[in-house]
Amino acid sequence: MKRFLRDDVMEGGCGENLFASVMELLLTAAVSLAGVGEGLVHVRPELAPNRSPLSLGPGRVEFSAVALGYSFSGETRSVSAALRGMASDMLLYWGSGSPPCWRVMIALEEKQLSGYRSKLLSFDKKEHQSDEVKALNPRAQLPTFKHGEIVVNESYAACFYLEVKRQLLFMNSSFISSVFKSQGTRLLPEDPSELALVYQRVFESQNLQQKMYEVAFYDWVFPEGERHESAVKRKRESLIEELKLWEGYLEKTVRGSYLAGRSFSMADVVCFPVVAYFPRLHCPPERCPRLMEYYHMLKERASIKASWPPGWIENPVGPESLKNL
Ligand SMILES: N[C@@H](CCC(=O)N[C@@H](CS)C(=O)NCC(=O)O)C(=O)O
């Protein structure tokens, strides 16, 4: 199967330019169909020039938009099958209950890539330190994520990669790039001020994650000789202050809002797994009532249910590490 890259085509003669436009229209149709689920892409071979770099025959087209992960073969093809094909090139090594792993899984679900391959590894058995993981991730941490030959291990990086990768191929065509970004849920808004808020919430969620870890997993984060009662107290106060900030953000929004406004966004993808630890570890709900409302709303979302940590399903009640917050 041949490889179709828009820039290759654009460098060719005017016939290829026309063909590129046809392909754009096709891909546009494919994506809008994908937005509503199962659908068929109809190829009109009479629109394609003979000199196209693709294999064409009456009623038949074969091309593979490899960089997009899309491939079509035959006159028609189910769009969801094409999307599944793209997902099957993806491999995620993950651990149950890990917020960084969970956020990548939510992003995969939201982008309609639930057919990705995965390996669930046990931290207790130190499976994340295997040679297989280390070959891809020298820090031997999870998530470790691979798409074809592309390795993206940092959880934030993997989430952003899943959102924008199709945009890059069609850099010269703003229309196509915006259509492609809308595969599944659009996680980064177009409007600059909305986008700025999403970025702000995405990156500041690292504070909430770090501060939650340092209280909830104090004994695990700090070795015995480095533990001090005064430090525990300070870290608890720091987490309470951090929670107040997030409460304040939600208080300024109407009920039912997401972390960065009225639409679900990348901020929710990265932050929800951290928020979910508060009820699990018995944080008193009065410490963060709006965050808890947000939690109860999002836990019913399909992507979140589909990626819920199996260890949490087995043991729905977690330890009481945040009970005294
Ligand atoms: N910066 C990484 C952090 C990943 C991370 O801390 N993963 C933890 C699980 S939550 C891990 O693999 N820990 C095992 C270890 O560090 O040995 C990301 O966000 O992807």
C-alpha cells in the first residue's frame, strides 16, 4: 500500500493538487462520519487523476495516510474500522491506579482510540523495571507509550500528542487541521483565551498531584530517616491551600462546569485521576465540596468509566490516608 503525504502531493503537478483536494474532502468526510460513529467513506475515482501517486482503478482506491494513522482500501471502508486500525499501532504499558497512566487512558478513550494495545504491569512485582519497559523508558516508569516507532512516555506529552498529531500533517490547511482535531472529543479549544485557561489548568494540576502525593503517600515518598512530624503538618496545610484554589476556580463557574469551562477539555483529562484520589482516600468532602461535585459528575463519563483502575474495581474502598485532612 502506498504512502500518502499531503506535502508530497502538493509538490507535484496540478493534477496532484486536485487530487490532494479530493483527498482532503474525503478525509473531512471520514472524520465527520467518525464523529457520529460507524459510517462509510465513498471514494469517487473519477475525481482522481491518472498520475496520482496512489493505486487507483474503477471503483477502487488504495491509499494509506500513514502519518495520520488512517488507511483505506477498497471502494468503501468503515471509518470506525480505520480508527481501530490506527489504535492497534499504539501500545501502552500501564499500572492500575497510577494517575499518569490513567490520564493517557482517558485521552485514548476520548480520541476514539480504545482499540489500543496495552500491557498492565504490577508495581508490586516491579514489572515496570523490566528490560522491555527500560528499552523504551530509561526511567522505568509508567506510563510508557509507543505509537508505531514514536515513543512518548511523559503522560502530559502523550495526552497532547494524541490531541494534536493529526494537526501537524495538515499544517498548510487550517480547515483540515481543525476537522482532524475534532476526532473524538476536542480537548484543546480554538479560542485563544479558552485555550490559555486549559493550558493553565493542565500544568498547574501538577501542584495538586505533587501535594496530594506528599500527604497521601508520605511514608512511600520519604524514607524513614527523612520523616518529620513538622513536615507532615506543613505538607498537609499546603495541600489544604492548594485545594482551596481549585475550589475557588469551580466556585466561579456555573454548576456542572468542567475544570476549564463549559466543555470537557485536556484539563479534565489530566486532572481527573488526581481528583479521584480524594474521595478514594477518604478526604472529608467538606474540604472540597465543588471538586467532589465535579468528581461525581465525571465519574459517570464513558471514557472515565472505561478506564477506571481495575484495582479500584476489585477494592472499591481505599485506605484512609486523607481522612485527617
Ligand atoms: N512524569 C511521569 C511520572 C510517571 C510516574 O511517576 N509513574 C509512576 C507510577 S504513578 C511510576 O512509574 N513509578 C515507578 C517508579 O518510579 O519506579 C509522567 O507523568 O508520565
